[in-house]
Amino acid sequence: MKFLQLLTAAVLSATAVIAKKSPSAFDVYHKKQSPVTLNEQSYDEITSAPRDYYAAVILTALDAKYACGICREFQPEWDIIAKSWQKGDKKGEHRLLFGTLDFDQGKNVFMKHQLQTAPVLFLFPPTTGANASPDGQPVRFDFLGPQSAEGIHGWLQRHMPPGDYPELSRPFNWSKLITTVTIILGIFTFGTVAYPYILPIIQNRNLWAVVSLILVLLFTSGHMYNHIRKVPYVTGNGRGGITYFAGGFSNQFGIETQIIAAVYAVLSFATISLGLKVPRMKDARTQQIAAIIWASVIFGMYSFLMSLFRIKNGGYPFWLPPF
């Protein structure tokens, strides 16, 4: 009898020593590089009960044949979250594992959860300990669109107990720095070489006058109104024809803006020519003819402009021949 008692005590002691030496699933996977690449077996190991830790697992489909753009776009963000957490929690005090299960390595898991789309993020809560969940069911996050590392990092913290969690740390973007420096140097070099040629153009008063005049004509004709109100370009008149001008001063069409801008442009050009070009002509007869021509153009275009006002509002009282 004493022999059996001693044998039983020895077996129990050996079992206790073996159990003590056997590391838990958290200890095994926390030592690996995060996020851990999973298959069906390792997925079951870290998500099966009992567990005294959290497990954040993303089920994704990274192969190009699945055409999952969100999967490939978010994977670098997921890596940033996992690596930042592992770097800030080297001792595993917050008890959180990160894993990635691709469709090719976990088809049965996808079927088990009845997933029709990817990616899907699961956060498995502890089933034992102070923060244990009563049912142990995972919290699910569905990707309805592109997500950032900051957003998912915040989502994880909201579903965990309050605490001081590791901050998100993005790796320095050397390619962006190199690209920016290259562009700046290229612009500086181009500016240095082209400066003697560009400066006279920039200082040209006629160029600025033309640009200013174009902008004035563009905005006074109602260009911004069209963009704000999203007006139609033209509309039908109900008789198989086209209406170019909308009735009322509070309405207009896209083509109406272009016609008004053209009228203003002709009037501006004629006024400038009559005021600047004609006085510089040395021949008196040529000067007289030019003055008559430009004055006639101004008179005719202004008459046409007033007729357009009458189209917009039938009660407009002014007019000039020939319109």
C-alpha cells in the first residue's frame, strides 16, 4: 500500500513539474515576430479555451487571384499595429496576441465563421482571469472600406480594459524623404537655370493684364455660379430646338455663360484698341477708319448685350438698334 502511495505521489509530482515547464500558448506565440502568420492548427491553438489573454486575428485573402484590394492595402497597416504593440509591450503585460490567417491556409476557418468577404478582424477576449468574457465569443470588425492603423488601434483599445497601452509607431518613410528632397533640388536647379528667361516673362505687364482680363471676364460672366449651382449646359425649348438663355436673372445655362463672356471679351478688346491703339496711328485717314470700325463694333455688341437682357427679363426697357 505504501508503495502505491509513493508511486502515485511521484507521478503527480512529475506531472506537476512537466505542466510547470510546459509554456502556455501565449508564451509560445508572444516570443514570435508579430503578427504571427497562422494556419488552421495554430489558429485553433491561440483561440481555443481556456485562455487568459486577448487574441486579435485578421482573416484575410492576400493572393492576387482573390482581387481583394482592401486586404492588400490594410496588411501593412496591420503589421504596423502588431509591431508597435510588441515593441511597447515586450513583457506581454497587456496579454494580447496578433495573428494573420490567410484564406489559402485557413479555408475551414472561413467556413466555420461563414465568411463571404475579407478581411474580417476578430478580437478574442480571455475566458479565464479578471477580464474574462462570460461567453468567450470574439468581437468582430467588418471592413466596409479602407481603414488606417490608427483607427483599428483605437478600436482594439476600446474593447479592452482601460489601461496605458503601447502607442502606434509608424516607421520613418525614407522613400518619401528622398522623393521630396529630389523634387526640391530639381525645382531649385530648374529655377536657377531658367531664372534669366522666366523673370522677363513674370515682369511683363501685358501678360499680367491679359491674365487679369481673362479672369475678370470669366468670373463676371457667371463661371462660379455654374459650378456652385450645377446648371445644365443647354436645354430644349419644347419645339425641337435649343434654348441658350434661361429666363430670369436668377437662372442661367452653361452656354449662356460662354456667350456672355465672349460678348464682354469683344467689348473689352474693342475698347482697349480704341483707347490705346488708334491714337498711336500716324496716318490720319487710317486712324479715322479704325476709330469708326471699333466704335461700330462697340455699338453693335452693346446693342446685342442689351437684347440679351431683354431675353432674360421681358420688362427691361432699354434697347439699341439693330437688335
